[in-house]
Amino acid sequence: MFSGSIPALVTPFTDGAFDEAAFRAHIDWQIESGSTALVPCGTTGEAATMTIAEHNHVVRVCIDQAAGRVPVIAGCGSNDTSVALEHVRAAKGAGAAAALLVPPYYNRPNQEGVFRHFEVLARDGGLPIVLYNVPGRTVTDIAVETMARIVTAFPDVVVGLKDATGAIQRVSAQRAACGADFCQLSGNDDMALAFMAMGGRGCISVTANVAPALCAEFQDACLAGDYGRALTLQDQLYPLHAALFSDASPGPVKYALNRLRPGFSAEMRLPMTPPSEASRKAVDAALVHAGLIQ
């Protein structure tokens, strides 16, 4: 259902408020540069700092601006199943193509609780679901066996996975458990080359915010089986992949965007703070290495 370079969009803020004009311009740039879908209100979008109403508004704006040019996978995750369901239903009403959903964070449910959380969202939400497994942030892992159980129970609803476990062998384990046609998307830019070679279909990318054309070209090369070209692009982009996580995300990526597009605010909401001087220097060097600035 999804493939290619899919940016996990940052959310621009100016004086504490959502900067809708900047967000719309960012979406246009992403689409014009070859991004194949968009993810608003994910981790990179600082969704955890938004009210429910604000979150749903950002999703609506993204869908409106995309205007059918590419699908929108709306971030809808919450540690409260009922709140996640509210987000999914709002995204459906706005015209999203799918919902991106993490397992409940902080609560630390067991695997039965993880299954039942997704059972409610798949049964009652009305949207295709892309699972988002990121135990480094949620603490809770969607075990391979639980994932297979979810996919088997809702094969027409649970259509894919964003895998940010950092465990590259999971791609093969999940292919075996969920089927070779189950759409697996990398959640780690730095591991996307290996992920694609093992059967991935694309990447929900932080780096694509900053280098959308290069990330799209990289994904096109992987999907065409041109791994020589993909490796060249990996070498060009790798320092940027690393630098964008040299401090708490999305600080470095917002700093990078401000360097490339000076009108784009680097402002974040607490508890996120600007990246350190060392992180900024790493980003600057990586932007030069990627050929994005002189």
C-alpha cells in the first residue's frame, strides 16, 4: 500500500503556535521533491506536546494541502486506547489514507494488552493501520508473535509496519510471521539500506524533511534493485542521518531546516530544547557532506 520515501513531518511553531503557512509550504516542497506519502503528528512532529484538538487540526491541514497528490498516514498514537481511537476517527473524517499507531507507552501493557489495544483500533477505527514499533520510546515492544496475531486477525486493516526497533533481523522474522507481502517500512534512516535489501518497501524518514530529493532518489534506487547507486547515496547521506540524532530529536532536524530554509522556524515546545553546539556543528558538516549547503 505504501512505498518509497515518506517524511515524518516536523511541525513548525512560531511564538508557541502552529505555523500553518510554513507547514503547508513544507508539504509542497516534500511532494515536489519526490516524497511518496506524508506522516503528520508522529514523534518528529512533536505530537506529544499537542492538545487533541490541535493534533487533529494539524492532520487536517496536512490532508488538505496534500490534496490527493500523495497519501497521508496520520499519526494517531496514544497510551490511552480511547484517545487513540478518537484520533483515528478524526483522521478518517479528514480523509487520511491510514493511521500510524504505536503500542501504549508508559503503561507498559503485556502482549495481551498490546493485542487488545490494536484490536479495538482495527475493529472500530475505520482506517487502515500502519503499526509503529519503537520500543526505545514506548518501552513496549510489539513482539513478532503478537504482530502476526494482529495481522492475522485483521488482514484487511493492518496493512503495514514502521519498524524502529533497530534490530535488522526483525525484517526477516516479520516476513516469516506476517507474510512476504506485509508492507515493512524502515523507521531508521541509517539502517534503511539493509532494511530494503531484506524486503523493506520504504522508509518513514526524519532525514527526508531536510533532503527530500536525495531520500527519494535513494528509495527509488533500492526499489529498482540498484544497490550500487543506493550505496553511493547512503554514503552521501549517512553523516546527516547520524547528525540529526546527535541531540534530542527534532532539535537537530529543525535546526537543519532553518539552515536550508531560513524562514523556517527552529522553535520547539518544552520539554524539547535547542540542540547543543556540538550537535549544530555536526549538522552543519553533514549538510556540506550531502551537498545541501556550501
